[in-house]
Amino acid sequence: MRWNLTANEVYTGKLIKQIAGFFYVYVDGIGVVECKAKGTLRKDGLKPIVGDNVEIKCHNVEEKLGNITALSVRNNELIRPKAANVDQCLIVSAMRSPDVNYNLLDRLILSMKMQDLPCILCFNKYDLSDEDKKNEILDIYGKSGIDIILCSVKNDENTKAVKEVLKGKTTAIAGPSGVGKSTMINYLLGRDQMETGEISAKISRGKHTTRHAELFAVDIDNVSSFIMDTPGFSSVYVPEMDERELKHYYPEFTAYEGDCKFSSCMHDKEKECGVKDAVEVGLISRVRYENYVAIYEEIKNNNKY
């Protein structure tokens, strides 16, 4: 249902995009309102970021212009991508064309988990794959504690499962270029993509590109949901952390760590290691383990300097 704006009435909405000093707030039943941040926010040291739940007042109803007057308390604040109140991350990869880059996926997973963000792995282009590739993926991530969705957006296979995990939530969508991420976003947006088109036409910034996060409102089974596009990742640097903490982000290691000779075992070069033994007999994915070792060495080397 569409509602009419009333001048100087308070509305609540979600900040979906920022370009320079302009903030674009999505209000249910109204659409997108172009706003400036009220001076009182700056005085209080408050800076709106994408994902913020805000209060606004409109001073120009016809042009949908207004001011952000208040920010709600944030549930979380992500560093990369810079955003607030994100519930989860949908990490998109292709099953084929291009082939899965498991090292990159593990880095993305680590980056999100370090920000306490639950992850779902979505493998697109199921129509180009086969049972062997499906089994390979399930073997690698089946014990990682991460939900896995196999789908084909192009052929509309298992896309209902994607919508179900997004329903009612704000989801960051990340993944390398060429895996069908943009196709998936366009599929999910449907008519709601028109709202973003209105913004570009209205402010004549259609060719403006941004590397910042941007939210899109999506109606899934009559439930308001938001998806956030993020820049395509071709590489992800490991975050700053104590290398000794890395093993805790691999839950499949836990069951075998009791068989390590030392409680401080890093599962790297130690001779009596329950995790390494589990890898040898196929109880832990060798791909996941080798990614762990590579990331561990990289963090360890970075920490030397």
C-alpha cells in the first residue's frame, strides 16, 4: 500500500544509500526520500551509515526531500562493508564457470565471522554442474557449520530456498565477480529496482558509481526485507588478528583437538595432532585444512612486522 507524505511529520525508515552528503531513506509505503543529516546529529558526533534505522521529517513533499532527525541504536556495525544492522551474509559462488575458489570463500567467511555475522553459502549455476561437483562442495563445507544452498538463478532452480533465508532480514551479498551475484540481485529486486532508478534520474547521478554498500528493499512473501550489494571481490586480505585465534573459526576442528598432544596446538607443524590425523583419514576436508594453514601462515607473517 502506498501512503502520502505529510510535511514535518516524523517517519521511520532505513538508510539504503549515501552519495556525498545525500542520504536516501526507504520508508515502507512511501518509497525513497532524499535527506540531509540534521546539524544536531553532527554536533552529537553521530554519522549515519547505510543500514541505519532513522527518523526523518520531510520539508518538500512533492520532491520527497527531508532531513534525518534521529538515529536508532545499532545492533551491529560492520567494518567491511561499512554498514549497520546487518543480520547475515549470503556468500555467492558459482559451481562452474568460473570454478569455485575455495581459498577466497574461506577468507570471506573468516572476514564475516570475525564481525559476528552468520554466513550462508550459495552456489549458483547449478545447471552447469554435475553430481561430482555437488558432492565435492558438500564434502568441503558439510561440517563447517555453514548452511549451503545450491541453485540456478538462470533456470529458477531452488531460488525459493534463497528467498526463504532472506525473508525479513537485512542481508549482505558478497562474492567474486562472474559468479552470477548481479543476476541474483536483479532477480530478487524485481519491481523494487525501479526505486533505485528513480534516485538516479532524480539527482542526475545515473553514471555515478560507489564502492560503498547499498541496500535494496525487497518484498518477499509480503515481508519487508533488505539486501545489500557489496563490491565484487577478486581477493580478500586476511584481517588483523592473533594467529592463535584462527583455529576457533573452523568448527570442524573442535571434535579432534582433544587428540592433540598439546592444548596449544596450532594444527600446523606439530607432529602429534588430532586435527591433522582427521584430515588424513578424510574426517576433515583437506581443502578447508590447507586453506587454514595458508591463512594461518599469512597472518603469522603479517604479525612479525
